Amino acid sequence: MEAADGDNLRLQNLKNPIDMTRLHIYPGFGRKLFNYVLSRIPQ
């Protein structure tokens, strides 16, 4: 589903790990959201 302003969010459960150090995240809310997601990944 897409928001009225064109934003959307897609969540996927990937089978292969992602190297999180290679991602470029926008500052502000993007960084907060990224840090939250990282905190929820089981280790």
C-alpha cells in the first residue's frame, strides 16, 4: 500500500544476511528507524 504522498514501506524476511555496514542511511528519522531495526534482529 502506498501513502497519499507517495511514500511506502516494504518489509521482507531475507534468507541471506545483509552486511549492514555497507548501507547508507539518511540522517534523522531514517537513522532512528535503522537503529531500531538493528536492535530487533536476533543474534
